[in-house]
Amino acid sequence: MNLIKFLNKLFKYDGFILIDSNQKKYVIGKPLKDDPIKIKLLDKNLSYKLLMNPDLYFGEAYTDGSLIIENGTLTEFLEIAFRNIGRGEINIYGKILKKIKGTYRYLTNFNKIVKSKKNVSHHYDISEKLYDLFLDENRQYSCAYFKNENETLEEAQNNKIDHIIKKLKIEPDQKVLDIGSGWGTLALSIANKTKASVTGITLSENQLEYSLKKAKEMNLSNQVDFKLIDYRQLNEKFDRIVSVGMFEHVGRKFYSTYFNQVSKLLKEKGIALIHTIGSSNPPRDPQPWITKYIFPGGYTPSLSEVSRPIENSGLIISDIEVLRMHYAHTLRHWKERFLSKKEDVLGMFDEKFYRMWEFYLASCEMAFKWGDQVVFQFQLSKDNSSVPNTRDYIY
């Protein structure tokens, strides 16, 4: 099967014009526009690469400039592509490779303590100025909570914090642990709004420095303690445990270790909330381009992969909420802000970096809009009486 046959089999809705390295044009699908999007392949080997592993090589080609998009934007093309792909596999050899996928997932997610710190530094210790270009003013780098699509990013991020605090039912003077505290916004907000005592842990030196500075500015240094430490190295009890956007970096091999540790650290009447990107599909390989260039060691689990280690840890799943389109909206805001700051990005990095991050934000947006990506919020406890019987306390 050549690339043209493969693409025409895949694209049932809309289409585009493909121009190969010999300037030969092919109509893919049934384009709806009179002047369709054009995809130009400048590398003669790219047709073969895209046929073999489009998940990896399309992003690489767009990043290095050997694939050019005309008559439209990257987002517009990905919208068409993901709408056709949906939650399915796009690698034609996917069925053949399925038998070795379990081994690949295991090897690429073997995140021991030293490797975990290295993986975190790869993404989060790039440049604080970069993140200030597209995140909200409090540097919240996780899915926001949109009550409606017209809300601003700042409003939706504040919604998320309030939603989490309500689910945790935090009381004054309780001890709260934030695993993967990032730039400290959630930990500081919990301390400020509930008067609880909060410990935030991170593996990013840049994030730690920023969090400590922010706590001092807010006069919360005596109430919030930020540490550079792995969750596996803690050994004290907490009334509440929260983790937002960190579980994706745990690694499939360590799911049992993670939830056993949460169970160990959580008091008998405690409540935990784990907020993580996940997949609505059965288990599959991590996305190769994202793993190679953006989040090494990262993996978004299926619900089935998470529920078993939770059950085995002795924790009770008291509630699960699935946030679907919220991250697509969040990523759209991030992407639009990032693209509007192109000159600022190029002042810090090169064109290749800019195109890489454009592809990262746009492809992830479409994965949440049309693909299998969702966000799971697991509310966990050790006792059925720890959490109210209805959700009235949340809404």
C-alpha cells in the first residue's frame, strides 16, 4: 500500500492536495474548499516515512521544514486529519505491532527517581519566559475548567482550583500534600483560601525557586512548604493529597508504587484527588513524537490501567469525573497566545523550536477535540464515610 492509497482510504471527510518531492499533485479525499490546503513534501524519503510511522514523522517533518502547509494553517489541517482519524489507529502496521506494544510501553515508562527528575527538567526547566508567553498569569500548566466556552483562560483556571478544593473538602489547619506542585499556584491557593498547611513537592529546580519566591511575596512561607523531592521519598501523614498533571509522568511500571505511596501517606479519614490526562481507548503506545520531543517518559493511561493499582493499594474510588473538551479549550488558548508571540519566541529560540511547539500545542488540542484524550479526576479515600453521599457539596 503506498501513501496515496493509504491517505485516500483514511480521509472520508474533506481532503487536501498532496504535492510530492517531484512536484506531482494528488487529490486526497474530497476537499470541501475550492482552494484546498496543500501539503508539500520536500524530502523524497518522506512519503515512505509517513506511510511507516505518521505519528512520528509528520511532526518531525513539520518541525524541520521538510513538510510545508499552504492555503491553510497547521491547525486547520490537523482539524481535518484528526476528524478523520478519530480515536482510531493511523499506522497501517498497528495490528501487526500490537503484540510488542506492551513491552514498548514498559520500557519507555521505566521512570526511576533519577530518570524522573531528568524527564521533568527536559520540559519544565527550559525557560520561565517561554511559559509566561502563553500560560495564565499564575502559570497553571494543566487543564482548566470551563463552565462555558466564552470564559477566559484565567477564569477557567480559577474554576479548576475552586472545583478541586470543593472536592477535597479541606478544613483549616489540615495538612495537605500537593504532588507535582509546579509553579505553586494550587498549593498557595489552597493555603490562602482554606487556611490549611500545605506541602508542595516538585522535581523542577526552576519551579521550586519560583514557588518559594511566590510564597514569600504572598506572606505564606510559614503556611506552605515547597520541596525538591520525589513522592517516593516522603514518609509522613496528610489529611488531604492532591496531584494535578503529574501522574502522566509516573510511568506505567510505577502505577502500583504511586498509589501504594498515596495510600501510605493518606490518613484513615483522608481524601485524595488525582487529576491526570488519560485515554478513552484501551491501552496503547505513548505518542512517539510527544515522547521524543516534549514529554520523555510520559504516558496517558486508559481507565483500566489505573483502576487495578488503585484497588490493590487499598484505596476506594469514591468518585471519577471525566473532563472531555476542557483541555481542548485550554490548549486552544495556549496555542493562540503562543502564536501571537512568535517574535518573542524567536528572540529566545530558533524557528525549528517555534514550529515544534506549535505542532505540540495544535496536535494536542486536536487529540482532545477529536481523539481519545480526556482528563480523569479520581477522588480517593480509605473510608466510605469520608466523602458525602451526593455531589451537592461540589456544585
